Amino acid sequence: MAQTTEAEVLGRRLQELEARMVEQAKIMSDRELEISRLNETIAAAHKTEIDLRSELASAANRGRSASEGLAKEKALIEDQLAQSKAERTKLQAEIAAMKRDAEQTWAAERVENALLRERINDIAAEIARLTAALEGVDSPIEAMLTSEPASTIGPRPANGERNPAGTSGEGKGNLADRIRALQLKASRLPATS
């Protein structure tokens, strides 16, 4: 009886151990499935990490290439800017020289024009004096000279002269005054035969 009781106790214990073993096998199977799923997740994460590292390296290379390209382009643009500045400075100097030359030329032309006007006025006065001398006392030029008093106001512009008092013909006066001056000069000269 004792053995039967012990056998029954051992049988129940065996059933308990078998139930526990089945339960442990089921838990182990679930854990193995979980481990397998986690390994797949880790593998996928590892693959994603490798892909991301590759993309990051590629992006870094592209960034480095772009940065180097921009640096080269910047250096080229700075060189062009320096050349443009040097050219601008040179052109400004040329323009300033051209302006000085033009002003000097204009000043010289104004002086030459004033001298030419003065010479033309002198020739016109001489021709008028000679014409008056040839025509004699009845000359219309002589009548004009006697009817118009000598200029007391000052010189007037003659033959397109703009500022007669400010040029080399200062104090010469109008045509009538010049003719009178020439007549006075001619009367002082000794007569030639």
C-alpha cells in the first residue's frame, strides 16, 4: 500500500512535471519565435544602418565636391572682379586723360578762334579803310564813320565774337572804331610816292 501510494504520488508528480515540461516547451518555442523575429528585425535594422551610412557617405562626398566647386568658382569670380577693378581704374585714368586733353584742345581752339576772329576783324577794317580811301569823300563808309561817334561804352562783339573783352582782342572795339584807328595810323605814316 505504501508503494502504491508512493507510486500514485510519483505518478502525479510525473504528470505535473510533464505538464510543466509541455508548458516550458511552449514558452521556449514562443521565445525562439520571438528571438527569430528579433533577429530578423536586427538584420533589417543592420541593413538600414548600412544603407544610411552609405547614403551619408555619398551625401558627404557630394557636399565636399559642391564645396570644392563653390570654392573654385568663388576664386574665379574674385579673380574676375580684381581684373574688372583694374580695368575700371585704367579706364577711369584714360577718361580723365581724355577729358584733360579735350579741355586743353578746347581751350587752344578758343584762343585760336579768338585770334582768327581778331585777324578777320582787322582785315575787314583794313578793307573798309582802303575802300573808303579809294571811294574818296563821297564814300558811304566815310558817311557811316562821321555819323557814328567813337565808341565810349567799350568794345562790342564783332563777327560772332562772344566775349570780346575777355579775349586777346581786348579794347579793339567795333568795325567803325577799327577803321578810325587805321585811318589815324595811316595819317601818321609818311606818305610814299
